[in-house]
Amino acid sequence: MSNAAKTEKTDVVLIGAGIMSATLGVLLRQLQPEWTISVFERLDAAAAESSDPWNNAGTGHSALCELNYSPQNADGSVDIGKAVDINERFQVSRQFWASAVDTGVLDDPSGFINPIPHVSFVHGADNVDYLRKRYEALAPHPLFHGMEYIDTPDEFAARLPLMAKGRDFADPIALNWTDGGTDIDFGALTKQLLAYVGYSGGEIAFGTEVRDLDKQADGSWNVTVRNLRTFRSRTINAKFVFVGAGGGALPLLQKSGIKEAKGFGGFPISGQFLRSTNPELIAAHEAKVYGKAAVGAPPMSVPHLDTRVINGRKGLLFGPYAGWTPKFLKDGSNTDLFKSIKPNNIGSLVGVGLTEMGLTKYLISELLKSQNGKVGVLEEFLPRAEGRDWELITAGQRVQVIRKKGVGGVLEFGTAVISAADGSIAGLLGASPGASTCVTAMLDVMQRCFPREYAQWTPQLKQMIPSLGVKLSENQALFQEVWDWTTKSLELDKVNATTEQDAAGFAKVR
């Protein structure tokens, strides 16, 4: 039998069963239902890496509470440009999810998204002054309507009783409080999206690792995959390949040989959280509260005390605590970093190593922290924190982008879309805000890789995402319209039911 006869054919191969591949799969299935789609995931379940709910903070990143998106300028003013941009992108995701609920692609929105206040928290006179200026800059903006500024101990205690207990209010405090935030279980969302891809005819193969990518003369790709249980290999010829493999994306893009991936490197940073084991504490706190990152800490290490809703149950976590490992995936190999070093990116890696000494010192200090030391950091948020109420869990692995710059490189904390000039392959590198802006990231992929089709898709896309091509920050009427619609469709206007046990716990702690 010839090699050609052994090669299967498909229109689209999606590598990785996380939120990015799932989102792109649904978009393409709705826009081109006749296209064949194959999804390959090396693990035995969907969303088992970065999209897993306990591997990320579940924040619907809309820049309501994350202070690193609204930095203070040298003159004391607050720059809200990035905050507005992140919020705009999150609104696109929100509209897509609402449309998917309306059309039956997604079922039971409370299974993946729930309303939760987003709160910025600072203490100390200088930080309080900054937060007041941040509020003054953001509160008048349409996308941040409803934000409150709180700086009195009584109101602080009424909103955040757990954080107020035992606090010395001689140290000034302040909050930016927004009721319109959300908690998102990206694992549950991913599984619902992939279920639609599979139900509508797509192939989803778990326990299947992509071993090679080989460009063909006609512009297509031969994708070699291996079943990790039977060890049987297959070759699939695809017109388009998307590499949505999280930390595993860089090695695969390097394997593809496309010039656009040359010069890129990756810097892996692991994370840990403290997860509460005390039902009374969990019941007594209902907000996502973000503080300020330590000096020299990367943006992804902003401390936060988070209410989570996973499988219909409330949880509470604090972190993250940064760590380091050469693995590119939580379930990866200790050789991942070293295998990613190539002649075309070694200059970038060395350059970052020489310029990011502050980050290196920070990571070393984090690695040396004991369990008691980690609880000590938590005391900034919970003055009466006790170690017995918390367990340490390992969160997802993040591979930050190292991009070539001059003779060296620069470390970037964000996401980057890499695509070949002919649009036959694309991949996503980086992390936060990542999942929350997955729809805009995948629309970017589609515009780059399917420019002719995208023009034809636009009318249908606008039915799913009414604000497509429009800045909601410049169209308050449209923003209010889509906000009201998405709030209703995603059932964010419903008050979460609180169990008697939760209520009793709340009363006891307060």
C-alpha cells in the first residue's frame, strides 16, 4: 500500500483540547459547517492543562480589578489604555458565549460563568492615593460604569468581613469595587464547546500526541500523530493547522519550521495557590480581590483572594506563588526548555537572562518560601489567616513569550499569535489574559489565515458578536444593549442561591 493511501485527509487540525482550540473549532463549525475538523489532545481529557479551573484564577479578565492593567505614570496620573483594551476584548468573548447559549451551542451558563464582584485592594497612604486616581480615571468610562471607591473601615468590613477581621485600620485601606465581574470555569466552558464540535461531526482524539508537522508542496500539512495507548501512528493531511497546545505550542511551531516562529523562545513559570479547606471561610467571602504585585514580580504574580464556583460549589483560593521548572506543561518533561533552545533563539534567551535579574531574584525568593512563609503573605489579605485552613495546590504552567529584539530578546507577559505568511498554520504563545480574551485571539487567527473567507463570514459573525469592528468604549448605547443582552442570556442577573451552611458560616465569621 502506498504512503498516499495511508494518509487521511481533513480540512482543519486543532492541536490541544483547551479553550483556544475549542473556541476556534466552534467558530469554524458555525461558519463553514461542511469543513472537516480533527482535534488531537495528548492527555486523556479536555481542558486538563491551563484551562482546568484549578490551574487558573478563573477571572473574567475585564480589567475591573487587575491593577497591572492601569499603571501609574511618572506624573502621578493613571494610564487606563490597556484596561480599556482588555475590557473591550472580554466583551467580545461575552457576546460570543451569550450567542452560543441562545443558539444551543452552550447549555446551562451557570455551569461555566457566575456573577462575582471584582475588587481592587490596596493599603498604605501612597497606594490609597493611587487607587483613588485609578477610580477617578475609570469610573466615568462607559465600560467601567458602576465602579465604587471605598476607603472607610466600616464599609470595608461590611463588604469584606473576612478581610476586615483582625485588621489594623490605622494603616489606610481602599477598594475599587465593581459588582459586574464574573467567575469563569474555563474547563467546563471548554468541554461544552468541544462537545458541540464532536456532536456536529468533528473528530476528537484524546491520548493522541502530535509528533511531527511536515509542509507539503501544495501548502497543506502532513500531521503525524501517535496514540499513546496503542502506539499506533497516523498521518493526517490538513489544509490548516492551529497549534493551541498551551506551553506545548512553541516546540510544535519550531518543529513546523515556519520562519515566523524563528527567534521566539519561552520562559516557563509555574504557580501554586493556597486553597481553603474551611467551609466557614469559603462561605464568608464572596469576591475576587486583587492587590498589587511585589516589586520585581511579573504581572502574572499579582496576589489575589478569589471566590471560585466549580461544579456548582463555591471555593476560595489565594495566590499565586511563583515557581520555576523547565517544564513547558504541567504534565510535561524536564527537558522541555532545553529542547526549545535553537540557534535562531539562543540570542533572545541569553539577552533576557541578562536583563531580567529582578525576575530571577524574585523567583528564587518564591522558591525559598516555606508553607508558613506562604501563609504569611496571605496575612496581608487575611490578618488572622491560619495555615491549618489552607492546602497548597500546584496550578498551571505558563510559558511567557521571549521575542527577539535587536541582538537579544525581550520577555513579554501576554499572548502572541504566530502565523505563517500563507495562512496555513497558526499558533498561540503566552498566557494572561489568555482565556478571557480567547474569542478575539481566535478572530485574529481567522483574519490572518482566512482573509478571503473572513470577509464573507463577517455578516454572520456580527450576528454572534454585534460589536464586531466597533469600539464599545466609543458607543455607549451599543455597549448598554449588548451588556443587557449578555447579562440575561448568561443568566448573570440571577442571584446565586446560598446554602444554609454557607449562610451560617458567613454569620459565624462575621
